Amino acid sequence: MTTTTLWRPCGPAELDLVRESGWTAWPPRLPEQPIFYPVLNEDYATRIARDWNAPRDGVGYVTRFEVDTAFLERYPVQQAGGNTILELWVPAEELDDFNRHITGTIEVTAEYRDPAIKP
């Protein structure tokens, strides 16, 4: 099976739920979150974790995980801004199926703390 590397920026609450899954699944979306959007490159995930999650939550994380490439073909790549602002839009009701196609574990690759918040 061929896999594709995806990235996901997240805050501490979402990461706690990933940890509770044994690092194997993303938690269900909240009612105001109709889509789950993994991103296609680390740079974009870093910018969101550092520039949005960390100031909002005090800390932002970048995660990396592998998904069955054949399964991902059902989700067209969405360009959400510039040429490198690429993400997949997974409807919330399809997240359980998406999680079943994750290969291996979800790994934290970076952590960004808001410098305005003292540890």
C-alpha cells in the first residue's frame, strides 16, 4: 500500500483527544466544524500552528501522519490561498472512515508557544 504524508496543525485540546485515541485517530468535529482539513505540507501546518493556534491557545502543534493514498483520491486538493496553501476537505461525517485509513500513528513534529504567555 502506498501512503501519503499529511500534516495537521492543532491546539492542546485536540491533541489531548488524539493522545487519548492512542495516537491513531482524529476526534469528531464540533458542530461548528463541518470539515476536517489536513494540509499537504509542513510549512503551511507550521504557519497555522505558530501564527494562529499558539496565540489563541498558548501553544500550537504540528502533527504528521500517513494515510492510504488510494483512499485520499476521493478528496480533491483544495487551494485555500497561495500556491502552497493546500489542504484536503474531509466532511465531518466521513472522519471515522478517514481515521480507519491512517497508517501508523499520528506524530507531533513541532510545538510553538506564544511568547506572550509565561510558562
